Amino acid sequence: MPVRAFLFDFDGLLVDTETASRGGWELLYREHGHELPPEKWALMIGTIDGWDIWGDLEGLAGSPLDREALNARRSAHELSLLELEGLRPGIVEYLDAATRLGLRRAIVSSSSRAWIDRHLARLERTAGWDAIVTADHDAERAKPRPTLYLEALERLGVSAAEAIAFEDSPNGVRAAIAAGIFTVGVPNAITRDLGLGEADLVVDSLADLPPEVLLARLD
């Protein structure tokens, strides 16, 4: 069955937001004299409510914190770092190939639609998406559940066998695999040591795997 759709995760896959996101929390932890534990942070990548990070920080501080003020500073630091981030290597080639070959393309993310729209606008990449499916703060829809991917398939009008998913995190890989979709794992600097071995194929960068080569391999 020919491939008819590319399904992309957003955070860490299309754009390396993961480094900036961790950087924002590292700022808060260090301000309180502690280091953000990487093994706990890994539980948050690609999902919602994977770990109670505020509870952990307040436990270390020994008292309740002004979450609103701290979150505003964390967010500002994160966004300042993100202003430097463009599309990850190889992504443009895959988007262009989808247009050239008439493939449908979607974003499937545990993040919010507002977050994704903001960065797509910054990168001038708002056009051309056949579907953008997000969890929008609903933990019951978020990865590693297959809900978002199943919804994307339905909205695109394709079967799981006609799609390829691209993911950078274990939670994302598990969601796509649970939906029955061939999954390519593409780690980033934050997820490289987490292991994406459950994916059908893992590559260091999509720049190392031209889209025509991947499609020929699946054919």
C-alpha cells in the first residue's frame, strides 16, 4: 500500500523546542540552589503531566512558591532561546517532498494549538498543513496514548498503513506505534540518550535519510 501521508510531531521534531524548554526549568532550579534531575525531566517529554515538577521544586525549596511569577520568568527565558531555533535539519526536504508527491501532511502533538501556531507563524510555515492535531492541555488525549494519531488518520482520510510518523521521544514513538503507524525515530540533543528503539527505524537526522530513499525502502 503506497504511503499517502507524513505525520510529524512538533516539539523536538520539527523544531528543537526541547532544549529551550529544559533551559527554562533549569533556570528556576538553579535559582533555588538545585539541579533539574534529567531522569525526571525525561518523563515530561512528549506528554502532559508526566511528572509533578512544581511539586518537586517546592519540596526542594521547603515551602510554596509564587508559581505565577516564576512561570512568567521561566517562559520568557524559554521564548528568548526559541527565537534562535529554526526547522531541524531535513525537515524542509520532507515538507517539500510531501508537496511535490501529493502526500498529505499533519502535525500531531501533545502541546497546545496556540503554542504550535505561534511558532509556525514565526517560521512562516502556517500554510500547507492538512491537519494539526493537539492535546490542548488534556492529559487523556496526550501521548503515549494513540488518541492523537488515530484522530489525525481520520481527519486525513488515510489508514495507518498509508502513513509514516516522525517522532523524537519515547512517548511519541509509543503513541504512533500503538496507532499502527510505521514510525521513524529522530532524536535530538535532549532525547538522544532516552532510547527510541521501539521505533521501526531510527536515524540521527532526517538530513541523513532523503524522503525518496525512505519511501523506496517502504515500497
